[in-house]
Amino acid sequence: MNKPSIETLEKTASQVRRDIVRMVHAVNSGHPGGSLGCTDFLTALYFNIMDIKKPFDPDGRDEDMFFLSNGHISPVWYSILARSGYFPVSELATFRKLDSRLQGHPATEEGLPGIRVASGSLGQGLSVACGAAQAKKLNKDDKRVYVLMGDGELDEGQVWEAAMYAAHHKIDNLIATVDYNGQQIDGPTSDVMDLKDLKAKWQAFGWDVIESDGNDMKSVINAMTLAKSLSGKGKPVVNLMKTEMGAGVDFMMGSHKWHGVAPNDEQLATALAQLEETLGDY
Amino acid sequence: MTKFTYTDQKDTRSGFGAGLLELGRTNPEVVALCADLVGSLKMQDFIDEFPERFFQVGIAEANMMGVAAGLTIGGKIPFTGTFANFSTGRVYDQIRQSIAYSGKNVKICASHAGLTLGEDGATHQILEDIGLMKMLPHMTVINPCDYNQTKAATIAIAEYEGPVYLRFGRPKVPVFTPADQKFEIGKALKMIEGNDVTIFATGHLVWEAIEAEAVLAKEGISVEVINIHTIKPLDIQAIIESAKKTGCVVTAEEHQMNGGLGDSVAQTLALNLPTPLEMVAVNDSFGESGTPEQLMKKYGIDAENIVKAVKRVMKRK
């Protein structure tokens, strides 16, 4: 497979960011902050790191699979899926509207290609990813399972049940990433529920831990390449990925305030002026 | 029609264990998970033969439901095993989002349902599980009556594509259905034909209904007994047909009145054929420690209480 260059990936990410702000603006709802923060990661994952097949196979046999546990950042995932060719880019215009396949939070009910489980109620994705990774092992399928979680999401106890489970069962075809932006709805994670030494926590649970910068394309690629090289060695791998909420749109950056708020007309124009249209708006 | 007798008493959870073992041998996609209750769920035989297809989860039921959902992606048919309480109430949101809404082919197998768990008391005696599960879109809810039917149901649900809640229990109860009877999801079974009143029963209360029929027959009352092993999808046609014939009905189950079989039958009849109805079920109460027999008597869900309910409902005809 021909891997796109860093420059090409950055151009794609710019278009994805345009899609995100336009989608949430159009329905005056949705979650731009975390979506923008994870844009570089998901762009790298789908256009460079993962080995995926089209058309979409819900069972994901003999291909890498991705699960989004923090389902509220659906705008970035929808844009990435559309831009990867899973469904028409024009369908992004239906986001959060009646009769759309692009539900507020990702769902399988309407059959949107690219999605294998519903998410939104937090803390469940890592468990699902563990099961999917174990099914791959049973099927003698050597591809990997990727999952993204929010850092606020780590408040949920189920995440740690799954973390214990993955290490115990040596699920080493699983690569988890934490969107470590330090923000959650009510404020900084350090104020709301302090994560303390997150690296030590994951290590104590028996995981291989890597740390990265999630808003630098080269760093993302390097981190995920490292994660791949660590997998298959008896331990699950987690990437603690520092990101900036709202990355790419200056007035949305560095605050939890844009977690679940859409820009108005003027703010949209300001945001779009900062984001080059590289692949054509939907 | 057959008069039912039994020579053996067995726990329905052993029927599950036997069914799971058979599935292990016949369907390579079947896998099993358990949350630290292998002995109670009778899963050891499956584990001994198919260790690579079993996943111990520890005391972490929420994770178990998520892992089970994930295992379906790639074609596995996961059977989860824990007590009914921890299979439903404890993990409702996990089931709702990752399994039911996501349409995942998970079989949630729940033992120790209801009061007859016995001495452990109300913390473990869930009487709300049928209601919780039947409210979920896409969910099938099954409550078989004895060892044989539990085994047959376990095997049948592997053939069905979609999430299923299979409920069974701890104590030994009479085995009275044929070992070779095929289980048809959603198809009510007429156990005894009668004309004056219908008893719709589920789970081991079907046996109590059969005992009640014997008492009532001696008094000249002709009782129809129907085994509603599948609470969802409900066999609406069988219910309406029988109610039309007998003109009054009693429901019997080991569950809260709210949300149980009685509630489903009442809804069906109210919408289609309003019919006098009495419910034998636990009336908005938690259970307590005691033997299964003592509890069934105290909470009014034994044959004697079914007889009383029949007499009440016949006066309302």
C-alpha cells in the first residue's frame, strides 16, 4: 500500500477540520473541541497506520479495526470515514438530522459503514475492543484492533475492568489511545477528577505505555508505528496522546468550553479562514 | 392430553451447562464468558473441553458484556454467565448500548433468578430482570420451565441471530418436559387443554400451574395451562386464542408484577380482547432469606396461590 506523505496527511486533516466545524455549525450542536483535537490522530490512523478494506465488512475479518469509545467526537470520525470512501462525503450534511445515518453519537442501527458498535455512553469501548481482538485471535487473524478513549472517560470504572482484563488475557493485538487533553465537561480533569500519574496507572495494570504529541502529524505517525512494533509481545499497548482541545482553530483551543458547543456564523467564518480547503467542502 | 408427572428433580442451571457443552461440540463459533461463577453456572464441562473458547472475566460484569459484544465482531457467538442480578440490573447500560442498540449476537445467560435463590436473600434475588430486559428493543427474553427445556433453549438460541436474555434458576425443580422436545423461540406450549380458565405460566411456575390444575380438576374446574417460555416476542396469537375460549386468565411467574409476564399478557389482552385477569407474582416487594419453598409460599407464588387466583378470576367472568 502506498502511504501518503506527512504533508498529504496534514492537508487531509485540514479538510477534516473544516468538515467538523461546518457539521456542528449546521445543526448548532455536536462536539467540536475533542473532534478537532483528535483530527491528526484519526487522519494518520485511517490514511496511514491501519490496514483496512473497502467496502465495509462489519466483521472486520483480516483487516485492522478501530473503535471510538468517546463517541461524542463523532464529527471527526464521520468526516474521516467519508473522506476514506466508506460513504459519500455529501452525507456529512445530514449529521444529527432526522432520518440520518450520522447520529449524534455513532450507532450501527442505521447501518452507517465504518461503525461496528454504538458508543456515547462512556467507558464501554475498551471492553468491546478487547472482545474484538480476542475474536481475531480465535480466527487466526493477525490484524490489530485500535481503540480511542477520552481522558475524562477514564473516570469510568469499566475502563479499568477492561484494562485489567486485557493484560490478564495478554491481548497483544490491541492498541489503545487516550486523548489526553486534560479537559472534561465541567473543567480541567485535574479539578474534576484528577488522573494523577496516568502512565504509572497503565503500567501497573500491565500495559506497555507510550507517550506522544497528538497534534503533530510526524509524532502521531512515529508513536503509532512504535505501538505497532510493541504489539504482539504479550502485552496490550496504550498510547497516552497529549492533544489540545480545539486544535487548529485558535479561539477553540485550550479550553473545555468548546467541548459541546457549536460556533455561530461569525465564529464559523473565523474558523474556516484558518483551515485550508484541500479536498473540497461537502 | 398428557397428564404431567415427574420422577426427577434437577436445577435448570445444569440444563444450561449441558446445553452449552453440546453447543461447544456442535458449533465452533460458540464461546463462553463467566464473571467468577463457573461452578454456579455449571460451565466447567464446557471449559474442560474447550479451554481456548472460554474467557474468565473476574468479578467485572460490565466488562464482560462489552467483551461479549466485541467477540460477536468476527462471528463468535458469546454466552455470558453470571447471576440474573449481575446479568441485568448491574450492567443495564452496557447491555443497552453495546449489545441491544448495537444489535449484537450475545446470549446473556442468567442463573439464580428470583426468590428461589433462597438463603442469600434480597440482594441477589432479582425480581425485575424480565422487565428490564423485555423493555429493550431487539432483545429476546426466555424463561424455560425445567432442566430439559433450559437445555433445549440454550441450544436453540445459538441458532437465532440477535441478543437474547435466557433466565434460569438455582434450585432443583421437577423435570416434566420431554428431553427430545425442540425449543421454538416465541411459540407458547399448551401443556393442558381446558375450557373454564387459562393459566399462562413461565419458568418453574409452569409446574406449579400443573399442580394447581390437578387440584382444580378435582373440583370440576377445567383449566388450560400454557407455558410461555418466551416472554418476548410474546405468542400473542396463542394468548388471545386461549383467552377467547376460556374467558378468564391467570398469569404465574417468579417476578415482580410490574414488568413481568403478567404485565405482558395484560397488555396483550387489554389491546385485543379485554379479559378478567389475575396475576400470581411478587407484589412490589423485595425478597428475603429463606428456603425456596418457604419463600414461594410467603410471597404468594406457589400452586396454592394459583388455585386461589383461579377462583378469584372465575368469579369475575
